[in-house]
Amino acid sequence: MVAQSVRVGELTERQIECAKRLTSAMFALGKQQASIGARMSKVGGFDRSALILLKTLAGMGPSRSSAVAAAVHSDPSTVSRQVAALVRDGLVERRADQEDGRASLLAATPKGLALLEEQRKRMALSLARMLRHWPSEELDRFVELLERFVGDHEKYLPTLISECAPPARSEGEN
């Protein structure tokens, strides 16, 4: 706790209060996204975590399962289970690793990429309708700041994980 109190001492009350508001907003947005994900899971049969893996693979290109697990900060056995379902559904394929014949690479299939593109289009259109009453300069500024936040959040994510979440059992705890 001493280390945390030293860090807190480096922050102003205003910064801490803004971070509390941001935390509340992020939790609310996460809850709303989970609601969308739950509905998509019922209708399309794909859960949110599987789509996150698919999006990650699409961005990374062909990758080993361990690299995908590291990229999404998840347990390799969990990722393996989720990938198996994506492979079964034809959204991801296993390819031979040319550098190591014993290993395989995972890659998004054209069907998986098409699913992601369709999802992006639907979400973009829905969000555009939701935000159409915002003045364009405010919307541009919000998107610019949100993109900056997401970039900073991604860079800081390992620290956030270590500061906010206890180690998982697979990380050495009994």
C-alpha cells in the first residue's frame, strides 16, 4: 500500500476526481457493450470474447495462439478454447508455421473478415445515427480525444492490469 500512496501523492485531487468519473463512464460503456454482445451472441451465435479474438487476429495477421493470448491479455487455454469455436465456424483457420513445422498459425478467414466488416458497418451506421445531433466539430474533437485515450490506455494496459487485478492462478498463484 505504501507504493500506491506515493503514486496517489503525485496526483492532484482534480486528476483523481476526473479519473473516478472516467472509471464510471468506462464501466457504464462496458455494461452497454456487454448488452450488445449478449444480444449478438443470441442472434449470431458469437460471443464478444470470440469477436475480440477474431478482430485481434485480423489486425495481427497469422499468429501463434500464444501470441494472440498475450495480445488480448488472456490465458492461453481460454484462447485455445475460443479459437476452436472460431475454427469450427469457419472464421479462423490453422496454417502450418513455415518457420517451425511442429507449430501452427491462426489466421482470420475471408468469412471471418467479412463478418468483422459487416459488424463494423452496422455499428458505424448505428453510432452515426446516435450522434447525428452533435455539432461536427465537437464530434471530431471527441473522436480525436477518444482515439488518443485508447492509444494511451493500450500502452499502459500492462500496468493497469498489475495495479487493478490480482494475478491469475495460471500466473503462479495457488
